[in-house]
Amino acid sequence: MPNVIKNAALFPDAIMDTLIMLVVTGVVSFVIGLPLAVLVVITKPDGILPNKPVFWVLDKIINLFRAIPFVILIPMTFVLTRMIFHTTVGIKCAFVPLIIGTVPFVARQLESAMEEIPEGIIEASVSMGMSPWQIIGNVYLKQNIPGMVRGMTITLIATIGQIAVVGIIGAGGLGDLAIRFGWQRQMGDITLVVLVLLLIIISIIQAFGDWLVKKTTH
């Protein structure tokens, strides 16, 4: 694998760029997606604070952005990216499409996790006179940590694929290496190494997620 040896110095920076994009996207998407998920769950017709207009708007917005293919979302966000970072190339420009594309996915994953809570627990909480804020904090969130961990594990693994795609706009990372060397220069060995590294990263995320689920399951 002569190409891999010759370009070995490029891999540490590519791995670091990938991890930076993964962490920033994951944290920001969770911070935004969690309140969205809570709002969708509590404003449903059978929620603790039913509100049809709010639920309808949030549900349709989440569905809309989930329906946009990521390769189409990237150029759609160029204007916003240029307004924020004054460029559409590089690692910074990847954050806008990555976050916009990941937030709806996080919201749906966390919503699904909250829906797994038995209805009887919610009804018991209401009958005990708990306020909506108490139910949100003590039931939907505190009792649902394993479900949220599973949802975020799935999200981070899916985000790895999106990070690879943003290599088409020169955002750096392992995807950028695969495109610049593996595809444009026909260096198949570079592509193979990138795939192995991505597999290792995904395996670590999955293993850590599974461990955390076991630790938080009572």
C-alpha cells in the first residue's frame, strides 16, 4: 500500500477533523433536538399539554428537514453558511448543514425514546398532582436516560456518514481524503484505509453506547 505510506501524515489531521465535526454536531444537535422532542411529545393530542397548532407545526418542520437528502441540503445552506462563516469551504462550513440535517433526526430519536415510557407511569404522575415541569424532568427525562443514549448512539453513527459526505465541499475529515485521493486520484488503498478507520470509529461509538445503556438501566 505505497499510497497509504506516502500520505500517512494526512490521516491524523483527517481523523481529528472528523471527530471535531462529530462532537460539535452531536452536542449542538442534542441541545436543540431535546427541547423539540419534549415539545412534540407533550403537545400531542394525548400529551400532558395538548396543543394541536404547536404540535402540527413542529411535526411538519421536523418531517420536512428529515425528508431533504443530505447532498441536497449542503448547497441549500450555502447562503446561511456564508453569512455565518464568510466561506463555503472548510471544516467550519460543514457545521451548518450537519447540524440542520441532524437536529430533526435527534428530535425523532428522542421522541421515540420518550414514547417508550409506559402510559401508566404518565397517568400515575398526573394523578399524584405532579406539574408538567416535574413530569418532564422526573419521568420523560430522568426515567428515559437509556432510551436517549440509544437514540444518540444511532444518531452519532448516522452522522459519521454525513461527515464523510461533506468532504465534497472540502470540509476536511476522512471523507475529504477518500474523495480527493481515493476517488479523484484513483488511490483505492487510501479509500480502503478510510473505510477501516470509519469502521473503527463507529465500532467504538456503538460499544460505548451499549456500555452506557447498561450503566444507566435500572
